[in-house]
Amino acid sequence: MNDAPRTPLALVTGANRGIGRATAEELARRGHDVVVTYRGHADEADDAVAAIEALGRRAAALRLDIADPADIERFVRELRPGLSSTWGRDTIDVLVNNAGAGADTQLGATSAEVLDHLYATHVRGVYLLTQALATPSSDDPMLADGGSIVNLGTGLTRFVHVGRDAYAAMKGAVGVLTGYWAEQLGPRGIRVNTVAPGPVETQFSGWVGNDAVRQVFAEGTALGRSAVAADIAGVIASLVSPGSAWVTAQRIEASGGYRL
């Protein structure tokens, strides 16, 4: 009889680039297999899978448009047989709600369409996907008991950058949901936390390779430099580890001490 512990399996949304990609790879380094989701850029998702496999773990890339409720339903419907065929199991242990979309919004110059898209991506989509995976549809939820959820928040709920008000508001809503979900899922041993990054140099931020912007953020940060995706990935991976087994319902800002 094989009593070896089962390899933990994580699902990271928006993991083809940026913080999601870095998180998927860091989880692989720490012994997780990973399901990578992507909305576009399938080539990047394939590269992420190859990087995870090069670390000695198994991975699969599945398309998901988190802003589309019909696509969430399709994804969830296809996920279980996909887990069975690839891993011989029908549950995941970790859900990282990372996928996101940005927009410049300012009071007096923001359309309903932009607000709707930010809401659909950061609130409704996160809610519907988590609900589908973490709660029983037929007494058989896909997020295993004892599992962990990490929601991506933002430091912008603490400090202000003009043009990011709507994005910050949506992420603030996710922070509220974190506490409610921690209460609801706690009896199953599932922990739910928010990681709130400060400024991070990724494609999402729009300032990759911009030395002037990097210097501005570094000067405003207690640790004296700007962040890269790996800085946030390490915090997320630590939160889902056994060492954080008594941490739930928390908002953990990973900003290097930005704007203290």
C-alpha cells in the first residue's frame, strides 16, 4: 500500500504572465502541481506549463475568461474530467484568484462599460468561480477540505493613485468577501486570505523597463526598491503552505513598505 502524501494541486487564474505566472512557478518550486488559466496569449500559457514541468511538476493550461459567466460555467464543467484525466483526481487544494484587468478611471470621465468590465472581472468573476469550486453542487466541491484560497487585492485600498479609484474599489470588495468566505468555509478547514500588492513591475502595471517610474516607486518604498512579480509570488506561496495553517481572513499587504 502506498502511503506517500498526495502532491498538492493549485489552480492559478491569469497565470500566463505577471504575478500569476510567477506564483504558478513558485508553487511548483514548493512542490505543487498547477493548473494555469489564461484568457488570451495561449503561447504564454504553454510557456508557463513548460516552465513548471522543468521544475519537476505537472501542469495544464486551460482557457478561462473570468469576466464571462457562461465561460466560467463551461470551465468548471470541463475542469473535473480534466483533473481526472491528467491527475487521476477530481479536486484541487489551492485556488489563487489572480486574473485581472486594469483601466484608467477618474471621476467625471469614466463610462459604465469600463465600470462593468472591472466589476465583471474583479468581483463577479471571482465570486462565481470561487462559488463553483468551493461550495457543494452535489455534496462534491472541487476545492478539497483543508484547502486554501488567496484573493489578489491591492495596496490601492490603503494609498491613493489618481486614476485607479474604480479598480481599487473592486479590489476592496474582494477584501470584504475574503472575511465572509473565511467564516463560511472555515468549518471545512479552508483558509481564505487576501494578498494586496503595492506597485509591481509587470505588463499589467504598464511600466516594465521604465527606469524613471521604477525610481519613483523605489524612493517611496521603505525597502528602497520597486517590486517584481516574484516578490508577490513568494507571499502567496507562503500563505498556502502548512506554515500558515493558522492564518485566515487576513489582508496581507506586500508592498515593501510603500507610502508608510
